[in-house]
Amino acid sequence: MDNPKTLLEVKNLTLKKDGKTLLNSLNLEVWEGYVHAVVGPNGAGKSTFANTIMGLSGYRQIEGDIIFDEVSIKDLSIEKRAKLGITLAFQEPARFEGITVEDFLLASSKYSNSKKEEKRAEIPNASVENFDHIIEKGLLKVGLDPIKYRKRAVDKNLSGGERKRIELASIYVMKPELVIMDEPDSGIDIDSLNYIYEIISDFKKEGSTVILVTHSQQVLRWADHAFLLCGGKLVDKGKMSDMLKYFSNKCKPCDHIGTPDTDIK
């Protein structure tokens, strides 16, 4: 793409928490249809950036602006951001006691991006077959047998890899405009990693935009473009191949400009 469209624009984004500056006058543009990566050392503010874009609790009191598809979203709730087609895959997928896999996927499908597909929950004559198709397609996409998994609870009895795949299936049925993946390779086996790659490829083919937050060089190689953060600031950007070389060889631990929370990736 010679002139890519900007889907997400961050303008002078600053986030302070407990007297610490976690994001410091951050400016960047995320192009539609690209796979982007956010890289940097531990404490650089990468996960803070992801949480702020999603509007999680504790990450909403910002300065600056977040523009999504030419509209400011900084004051929108998580639910409203999700309805616009923004979703975040967490490093550690949530557990939901008492919620079955099929209910989890159907709940996700209600946020299916209306720009790409009419919300199934609003189809007047939606049938059981419609919902069965959603569940089957989502689970098969991540290599899970619908017969074995649809009635299982999304709880501690599932392995980390299983929960990761189920979360991935839930994102797939949403057909998001923008999907942010925080450490997608964390705690999973090689098969799960392959399914993640396949779904990212599908998202790209369908025109969705992906932001990867990860330290894995294998995962980073899936990206077209990257942003290098340090101390909550953007210090460089460019082709993934260039950023990977810089990050691998030159980006060493340092006294950050800011002092991000120690649990921020």
C-alpha cells in the first residue's frame, strides 16, 4: 500500500498513575490492514498502551486523544469500543466459572463488526443453526473439537493453551476491525502458535488490523511494521525487519525516561 489509511491515531497520549508517567506524549498512527508490532524492553509501556487503547479500568484518565476511524474514543466505555470493532486478547486469558464455551463464543459474536457482517443477535429469524455454525466455525478454526468443547466451562479445568485457543476463537467470531494481542505466545505450545498465525493471516486478508505486543522474535516476524517504545515514549518506528534488528542488537536495559509499573510488558 503506497498510501495506507490510518485506522488508529494516538495524539500526545499521556497516562500518569500513582505519580508515575507510564505513557509520555505518545504519537503514532496505526494503518488499516497491516500487522503492527509494539516492541521495547520490559517496563517500556507496551501493555500500558494496549490497555489504554481498550479503555480498561485504571487506564482511562489520559491526556491527549485516541482517534479510531476518525472519531475520538477516549471517553468511550470498553463495551462501546468493542462495538466499534476493537478487541484485546490478554496475555493471561480470563476464567469464567459457570460460563460454557458456547455461551462465551455467542456472547462474543454479538459484538461482530457490523461493518463486515450484520450482528447475528439482531437477525430477526436467527435460528439455532446460525448459532451452531458460529460455535463450530470458531472452534474448528483454532483446532478444537466442537463436540468435546462447546459444553465445557471456561474455568480452571482448561489448560492455559486451551483457554488461549478459546479466547482466539471468540475474537475470530467477532470479526474485529482492530485486534490487539498482548503476548499471544505466552504459555502455549507450538500448535497453538500456528493457529494464532493462521488467524492473524485471515484477519489481514479480510482487511482487519492487528497490533502485536510481544518479545518473541518468531511472533514479531509476522508483523509488517513496528513501533519501538522506551519509557512510555515512541523512540523509533519502521519496517519490522529494521526494528527487530535494532531491538535485538542495540536496545539494552536502561534508566527509562518514565518509571512504568514493573508488571507492564
